Amino acid sequence: MPLITSKEMFKKAYEGKYAIGAFNVNNMEIIQGIVDAAKEEQAPLILQVSAGARKYANATYLRKMVDAAVIDSNLPICLHLDHGDTFELCKDCIDNGFTSVMIDGSHHPFEKNIELAKKVADYAHERGVVVEAELGRLAGIEDAVNVSAEDASYTRPEEVEEFVTKTGVDSLAIAIGTSHGAYKFKPGQKPQLKFDILEEVERRLPNFPIVLHGASSVPQQFVKIINENGGKMPDAIGIPEEMLRQAASMAVCKINIDSDLRLACTAAIRKHFNEHPEHFDPRQYLGDARANIKEIVRHKLVNVLGCNGKAAEIIAAVEKNA
Ligand code: G3H
Ligand code: 13P
Ligand code: ZN
């Protein structure tokens, strides 16, 4: 099956109280690790590309590797632009085969965010592409821009109906206490998410798919391996998995995960070099990285997102509506 939008994925995920994993891709090993796990678990996938990923890997290479993933896996896969910050970037992705884009105007004033999101949604919808936008602002690191805790702000539920109605976007990312990167809470701070905000958003936007960014769990086994093998990541901490499971059972249909894949990759490579100082063939250590990414993705699909085994129902829904 060709690349699909997230429309049917979100419908099924909402009804079935699970979430689709949106994994960031930057190179071949990351793509293969994710897709191999999804193949074994027969899970739908959102593969997402940031502006930084395009700059690093070249937009054409990434696009073609995602095409390869579709051919190789036969899974329902959506190709999504993560954190598009301009109309031009979104347009470029839409014109080049992405099936979903995020226009992230969350740093703009409300009216400007609406104006930008509507412009992207109008352009995208004419071409069969879906759009995610964001209200509220997450803390953490995005494409080398560090949003401080002071600049971060929770989503205001009283704004969501007006925003969605005026823009026509297909899904909405909200800020309820998650953040980008590997340091999501201060040492000693109890991890907490504002489920009351999510509940209120759900009440105001029934059946509307909500997106959670900054949703890595920062597995402590990887942090330990990194620190025991020459790394220095003290106090790296993520979102507890049970909170993500709770979000997935509510209106959250898309859960964004990038940092956990970076940690899986780095832990495997650091360990490999420590254990095999004589190795210099990238296939040896990148092979370990790919295998570790596969295992963490498989864990997420089964134990956090609950989307394992859901590929078939999404394919059936897409084919029925074709
Ligand atoms: O939200 C940010 C994602 O983790 C992408 O990160 O902009 O460094 O590629 P990046
Ligand atoms: P993490 O840094 O928690 O993996 O978040 C990724 C993300 O939100 C990508 O848009
Ligand atoms: Zn994000």
C-alpha cells in the first residue's frame, strides 16, 4: 500500500483507545529499526522528519528511504513533517509527497497561529494532505532552539474550539507538561502531567485527535549504559510509561518519540566501542544501534501505545474509503 494520511489511523486509534507512534527519522538505521519492529508487531506507523533531519540527511534521501520502508513492509505508513515553522517548508513537503505536515505556530500570538495554520490547512487539504498544529508551548530542545521552562506554557482549553474551527486543522498538539529532550523533570521533581487539561480539551473537542509531543520515557537502562561507557547524562529523566498509556486511552492518538531512539542508538554504540575497541566497520556498531532501536520501538508499540496488531484494521478502513 502507498503512503497514507493519518486520518483513518486516528479514527481507529480514538475508537480503540490506543495511539499511533510517531517516530523521528534521521538516517537509514533509525528507519530500519523502527520499521523492523513495526513489521514484527504489524503496527501502523508515522515516520516524521524535522527540518533538522532534512538538513542533516538531505530531503530526497529521507523521502526515498521512507519509500523503501513502505515497499519493504507493506504497512500503513504516514510520512509527516515534524515542527514545520513556515508555510514554505510545509508547502515543500506537501509538494514532495508527505501525507501529513505539522505547522508549529505555537510561539506566535493566538491570531497569528490561527492565520498560519489556516493557510497551511487550506493548501494541504486541496492536495489530500492532513495538518497538525499546536496550542500551548512545550519546554525543551527543538532543532537547537532551547525553550526555557519560563517560556513554556500549558494549552488553554478555552482556546481550542475557536482554533480548530477557524483553522480547519486535522489534529492538535497540546502542552500538558511533556517537554522535548532527555531532561524533562528536575532532579527530585515528581513527574506530572496535567490530565485535567487533556480531559477538558477532550470535552470541548469530542472525537478530535490530540497529539502529545515530548513523550519519550528516557529508559533508565540506556542512561545507565551511556554513563557506564564514557557518557555523561546525569539526571536524564522522561515521562513515566503509565502516564503515556493513560493519555493513549484518552483523546491522544499520536505520541511523538525521538529522544528514546537517540538514547537507544547512543547506548548501543558506546557499549560496542567499549567492548570492541578494535572494531572500525560501521556495520558492526550501527548494526547494534539498529537492533537496540528495534527493541525499544517494539516495546513502545506493545506496552505503551497499544497499536500492535492494528495495521490490518487501518488498511481495511483506508481501502473501504478509497
Ligand atoms: O521535537 C523535536 C524532535 O525531537 C526533532 O528534533 O529538530 O533535533 O531533529 P530535531
Ligand atoms: P522527545 O524529545 O520526548 O522524544 O519528543 C519528540 C518530539 O516531540 C518530536 O516532535
Ligand atoms: Zn515535538
